[in-house]
Amino acid sequence: MLSIFILIGAYRYYAQLAERFGKTKWQYGVLAIGIYLGTQLILGFSYGIYLASTDSESIQNVNYTGFSGVNMVGWLISVIAVWGVYKFLENKFIKEKPAKSVIEIEEIGKTIDQ
């Protein structure tokens, strides 16, 4: 249930970023969902492989629901991954944004008056 709230928040967070820089909102929202779910899958498979390699009988007793330490660490790492990619994209969009210099603005008025 908590993952659903995290996914909704990540989608809205990325959609606001896309809107601020004039990009397609839903594409970046889906990117956020993909980053979160991808990180969760990688962490889940890694933990499953770790459990299988250390104690093969412990796999039978794994509870996939509820709040466990592993789930909370997975949520935290996934949220950090989503935030990290968000900051990367934000910096990339800021660098791509064309900077309008004051000289160009002053030139606009001069060409009309001539």
C-alpha cells in the first residue's frame, strides 16, 4: 500500500518537473514509475539470491507482505534512486534551457526603430 503512495508521489513529482521545462508530463511520470519499480525489482532479486545462497530453506518462510526491515530499506533506496534521477534531469534541463542575454533583448527594440 505504501508503494502505491510512493508511486503516485513520484509520478506527480516528475510531471511537475516536465511541466516546468515544457516537456511531456506523462512520459516523465512513467519514467519515475519505471525507476521506482526497477529499483524495487533489482533489490528484491538481489535479496532473494542472497537468501538462496546463504540458506535455501529460508526462502520458504519469506513473507512478501507487511513491514519488514528489508521492505523499508528497499523503499528508502528506491526513493533515493527516484530523487537522484530527478536531480540529474533537473540539472540537464537547466543546462539545455537557452539563456537569453540582455544584449539580445536590447537589439530587438533597435531593429524596429531604424
